[in-house]
Amino acid sequence: MAAGLRRDERSTTGADVPWTPRRVTTAGLLLAAVLLLLLVGIAGPSAAKPPLGPGGQELPWAPGPWLVTVLLWTAYVLGALGVHLHLRWGLPTRGSWTWALALPAIAVATGWATAFGSADHTNYAAYGRIADLGGDPYLTAPNSWPGHDPVISAVRPPWDGTTSIYGPFATLLQQAASALGGSNLRATVLWWQVGCLVAFAVVPMLLEQSGASRSRVTALWLANPLVLGLAVFGAHVDVVAAALVVLTLWAAPRSAFVAGLFAGLAVSTKVTAAVVVVAVLVAWWVHERRGWGSRSARYVGGVLVTAVPLHWWAGPHVFDQLERARRSISLATPWRLVYQLVDGPLGGAAARTLVTVLSVVVALLLVVVLARLTRGLAPVSVLGTATRWTFVLSTAYALSAAYSLPWYLLLTWATLPLLGASVLDRALLVHLLAATLAYVPGRVEGMTATVQRVTLWVRRVPVPYAVLLVWGWLTRAAWSGSSRSRAPRPPEPAPPPR
């Protein structure tokens, strides 16, 4: 049995699957998770949701810190269980995309469900506003902006003293949202969130055109409440980067130059998206070695056409905050445990250096592990190989980085549907759930001392060990051969070169 579905099978498989009690239960779990997320989105400000000023159509009710935490934990647990059952039992796919997009699209586009799960969207609005007013968001922190601006001053601790870490294309999009929203924070965030919704919706369309089965695209991305919570309701810039990476993969077999343009935009949105540049070059070397030099030159040329002007426009400080953030260590990673163990004997600077070195070693080991696990799961084609290596490199980084947040995993979940079913689906779902639960409710303000103590305990104790469990799970599967339960996928017909 093939690991994925051929292009001619996609339109029928799942469409005629009958509704059974198991499938009704699965759909009910997914719907309940989405409705709980919507409830948090349409409620008033909370420990998960910063205030956006006057206006809007939110409910005149704001959940307390305990309630919003329990609502989000429940939503994500139910969502993960629903995704697991969806992968196991399947659901009818006829009309699935319409239903999966309808609720979040209506809620976001009408301004009912504003972003939650962090205050990052207020940072985006402030950086865009600074750029729109002629300032440099890479040099000027929000609390350093002269005078009082209703958008810039809305950034909350601990980020009000932090300059932008995002790429120049992300800043350009943030500036566009600011230009549309003006001095209205709520309108600015709305425009940004609509852009994230568009990026979220583009991904499944491109995945299906690239040969992914509709059932896997729906289960892993479109109807995945955890992905929906991070990408649309969280409105994180990572969904834009993921969409641009998928655009690059889609374009690679069609036009090297166009693929390069998209890759340049992806890298200029988030620097970790550079993995797609390497992955596409590897895929051409494997499958189309003749003419590799000229094709690669067109590809790199496309990257430079978009990336160089954007970085020139952003100015010389574009990488300042990135360099400072490089030595940060997340509470929800195993590296925080290592750092706490060696901080006393070595001292802070030496301990951080050791953690950085060890995380690179683990990343390289995970590249080997994931390369073994994905062998035979991708189509034998340029697109399949490029997708496989994009997945391997981005996932190895997200799993091993000393500083990693749940929305960093969006690129993993945007490429996973193009691979065949394997142990990766289950192991990475566990990891995504653990990482997402770790950052509930999402803000450092609005919590009671008890809620803060409990949520920090979850972040510091069970979640790092869950990550270690996933490392061991994947490593054992890679060397036991338990992941290769499917035959290699057949090659996709290549579109005519241009």
C-alpha cells in the first residue's frame, strides 16, 4: 500500500467514507476544541488575550485566569485526541475544507475573534507602526518611542523594551497592516490576523496541488485545532513563513527563478526558513543533476532578487536582536534543565555556551534520525525530496533548539502532510501538544499567583521531559525500523520546465 495517495485518488478517497459512531465522535472532539478556542477569542481581555482598546465585537464577559487556562488546556487536549482519531479512523472529506475554514474565517474576518495565546500580535503592530512612522523597529524599542502612540504604547511586558527580531519582509507586512489600521490598534491587529488567515488557507491548497492526500492535509493542518490555535488565533508570523516555504516547494519543479523569489521572501520573513534553500538544491542534485548548475544559479538569483533589497531597506540593525536571542533558553525545553545543572559550576556565560554546543550536536543527530524515518515516505521527485529535507531540517531544529516556542513547529506541520503516514504523526502530535500546553495561557500579566505557579510548573517540569520522551521515541523508531510501514510513494508527474 502506498504511503500517500496518487493524484487521481485524492478526489474520491474519504468522500464516500460513511459516518460511523467513531467518526462522529472524532468530528465532535475537533468541533468542541475549535468552539472552545472561539470562545476565548470572542471573550473579553484575559490572561490569554491582551486588550486592544475600544471598538470590536467581543462578548461583554472576560474569563478569569483559571477559567481561560482550563478552557485552552481542554481545547488543545481534545483537539490532539481528535487529530489522533482522525488519522486513525478518517473522516468524510467532501465539504471538509469549507467546514474547517468557515468558523475561523467568519470569526476573524468580522473581528469577533481577536488573537490570543500571547501578546505577539501587539508587538507586530508596534513594529509596523514604528516603520510606518519613519522609525527603525530594529533599533527602537516600543518603550523608547518618543511621545505617546496608541499602538506603540500598547506593547506589554516583557517585550516593550525589545526591538524587532523578525525579518524585513515580516516587517514590511507589519507596516502594511499598520498603514491600513492607522492609529487604531484593534484595526491593525485585525488586518494582520486576516493576513495570517490567508496564509493558513493557502497552505492546504498548495499541498493538495503538490500531491498530498486531502485526508492528511485536513487531519494534520486544516482541521487541526492546535495548528489553528497557533496560526490563526495566535496570529504568529511563523504561519506566513510556512506558507512561503510551501510556495517555494510548489514552485521548485516548475520554475527555479520563481521558487527562488518565494524562498527569498521566506528567509526574509524568518531566518530559519532558509532550510528550504538548502532542501531544494539537494533535491535538484538528487533528481536533475544534469543542468544543476544553471538551475541553481536561477534559483539563487531569485533568492537574491527578493532578499537583498528587503535587507537593504531594513537597514544595518536587522540582525541585532537575533544575535541577542541566540543565547536564550526556553523554560519548556530540556536545555533549561541542563543549564540549571551546570550554571553553578560553570557560570552563566560558559553554561549558555555549553548548551548551545550540545543543542547543535543534538540537532545533527536528529537530522540523521529524521532522515531515516522519512526514507520512502516522500514521492520520488524533486518536490518530494525537497519537502522531505525541508521537513527534516526544520523539525530537527524545532525539536532541539535551546530556544523554541510552539509556533516554531508550524513549518513542520505544513510539510508533514506531503509525507506518508508513519510514527512521526503520533510522536510529533505528542510534542506539539506538550509545547502548546506549556505556553497556556500565554501572557505574563493578568494571572493570579496560583495560576502563574501552576502554569510555570507545567512549563518547567513535565514538558521538558515530554520532549526528551519524543527524542527517545523517534530515535528508537529510526533504528528499529518500526516507522517504515508503507511502501515508497510513486513519483509525481513533473510539470513541463520553464
